[in-house]
Amino acid sequence: MDACRFRVGFETQTGETAGQALPWIGTPPAWLSGDLLRTGPAKFEAGAEPYRHWFDGLAMLHRFALSPRDVRYTNRFLRSDAYAAATDQHRARRSEFATNSDASYLNRVRSAFAGHTTDNANVNLADYGDDEFVALTEVPKPIRFDRQTLATQQAFAWQDDLKSHVTTAHPHYDFRRRLIYNCDILFHQPSLYRFTRMAFGSAERQVVADIPVQQPAYMHSFGMSENHLVLVEFPFITNPIRLLLSGRPFIETYRWRPERGLSFTVVAKDTGAIVKNAATDACFGFHIINSFERDDAVVIDLIAYEDAAIVNSFYLDRLRAGGGPATGTLTRFTIPLGQGSVEREILADATLELPAFDYRGLAGQPYRYLWSAGQVADGFMNRLQKFDLCAGTARFWSQPGCYPGEPIFVPVPNAEAQDQGVILSIVLDAAQQRSFLLVLDAATLSEQARAWTSHVIPFGFHGTHRAARGDAEPTAIAAE
């Protein structure tokens, strides 16, 4: 086996399965139930033409229905317009993150102005209402799907006239207000960052704040504390004219400009007022982890990179040739709401990506424990990690030749501690040429059980766990 044995995780997998029984090896906790739902790229060609970037592959949905007896596994491609065009016409008819459609330059420009962008929702999943599950990408075109069968339904129909070109694939849910927040970008002269809110179960967004900008930054996520939204502008920026007219793929119109620094805009959730603008030295990132308020300041934790080179590391030819480094660092920024400068602190001596914490219990609140995927030596992410942010300690899980994806934390019912529960992750075993669902004790990272699939599940991005119908959802517990 060559040094790049994980490359099978970046190859097309076309098989679809409905309710396949996967026996447990080991013993999961008796209380573990519900569904682990995931999305991610699984087809990396349109006919004979390859997609260029990990973020471009056509989306596949996965459902692991959990019970003490076994796991029932279902996977189906998301039948988006982008998928239909690529499979029926054997061509890339929609431009993706780093792959242009095969349309002429003029037609691509017309499509960009008309907002005819991809609906290939391969990044994240969310529920916008009871049994209203949607798959998301970085354009405001959520695709509804059936939680049980994963059958694609129609696009989520907004009941407002708000226009934007891109959005984050990480909306936040405020459990106290029962509001879904997101941040969109409208490319114009000037362009706008737009924070919106939408009631759970609704389809009508309202504007929280419009923030003009001349050269918008690439934005994958944003921060949310109890009372504030935080716009994080990394100096990886585009010019709207270049974006629309250059003929280059979307992400290749962005430029790294470290002299601009890293900027924060703190917005009051309820009024939309800008309460603080602040800046510090440049870095780049995809994932803002959590944000909370402390001592008249807003604290925001994120995974920081020295620059935006990580975007280029995820082109498929580079990943298949030798991997992409998950070299982000767990970094905390403290933004004073009064006088004073931004403080920056490294919280862990490890590299990491795909972070997770007890979001349902502690989103926007102080938290103690963080889980992530991580990487040791060259290649690709090859271990799972737990960080105690108060004690400054860490735990790890790894096995030779195994490459885990995003950890999902599932708390035990009526948990008394922030790490009382399990971690779920999809792991590629390169030697076996198969993937398995892994269950770890969240406190110790000791293995409790695994369930093998019959094939490789290509490396994906994000997912969620939802309780079985009728089960009580977990509630918040006190900060430790």
C-alpha cells in the first residue's frame, strides 16, 4: 500500500443502500438512539470531466439509525439540479467552488448575474422546523430531504424577497429565542454582509443588520454569543467585478491580503446595532467554534491558519497525491466591548479541524470541552481529539491506517457533566477499504462500539445527530 493510502476517501462511490443492517462490534450505551445524519461529496466527476476540488464533489446523504441491537444504514445522492445535470448530461452544468461549468464564458457571466448558481448541498445539514430537514452549501439554496428515506424533496422555499449570492453553511440556532441566524453576502457596489434571523418552523427571514463592504471576505461561518453576532473578516477577499467577470471559478477570484489584518464586527442580536469594530493581526479560518460573553467582552474561539494556503491544499490532485494538512490551531480572541485591544491566545498544542462541542446545551455560552479531528505527521486527518479548555489537557484516539471524520457529540439524557455522552465519527480504514461508524466514550475517548459499512464512505464535512421521534431532546447543563 502506498503512502497515500487514504486517497480512496477522495474517489467516487456510487452505490446506494436503503436500511442495511450493520451489526455492532462492541456494546454501545443502551440509551443511544436516534439518527446520525451526514452530507458530503461522493461523486467527483461529471461524465468524463473531473471536479477539481474536495468542496466540488456531488453531495451524498447518509443516515445511521441507531439502536442497541444494530445500525440501519441508508445512503442516497442528493438529487439537486446540479446532480441531475451532471448525471443526465454527463457535464458540469453548474459552477462549483473551484470548478467552472462547461458553459461559455458569456453564459457563465449571465448565470452569475442571474443567481443561477449551484445547489449541490454537500457541506452541512440543519432542521428549519419539525421534520423540515435541509442540506446546505455556501449559496442560499437549501434542499429539503426526508429524514427517514433521504429522498430529495423540493428546494426550501423562502417566503421573503431577500436576495444574496452566498451564505454560510453554518447557521446558528438560538435555543432561547427559537431563532435561526445566518450571514449572507450580496455582491454589488457596494456589497453587503447581511445578518438575518428566521423563526424555527418559518421560512421568512428578517434582516438583523446590513453591513456595507467594498471587497467582501470569504466567509464559511460566523460567531454567535448569547446577545451578539460576530462577523469575522479574514483578509481573503474578492472584488465583485472580478468575481462576476473574470471567468475564473468562484474561489480563485479571492486574494490573500494580510496587510488588512483580521477584523471583527460585533452586532447586537435584538437591535442590529454595531456595538464594536475591532482588528488584529491576520489569520485565516473556516470554522468559528463558539462565542460567549465574559467581563464586558465577547470571546470567540476558532481554528486559525497562518494564511489561506489551506484552500489550495484541498484541490483533489493534491489530496490524492499526498494529503492536505489540517494545521489549524485552536485560537481564542477576546474582543473588549469598551476600550482595549483584541487579545489572542492559543488554547492547545495540537493541530485540528472539524470541531465539535455540546452545541445544543452550550451554544453561545462558556464551555469546557471540545472535540475535533486532528493530524499527526503528513497525510490526512488521522486521529480524534478531546481538549479540556479549563485544565489545558488533551486526550486522543487513533489506530494505524484509520482516518476519522468530524466528531459528533451526543449527550447522555439528563447529563450532569459537559462531556457525559458519546462521540460518533465515520472512520475510513484504508487497509480494509471500508468505513465504519465509531462510538467513543466522550470523556475518555475509549472505544465502545463500531459498525462496519460494506464500502468506503468518501470523506465528508458535517452532520448532526437527532433524537428518535418522541424522545426528549437534551437540555442545557451548567458551565463547569
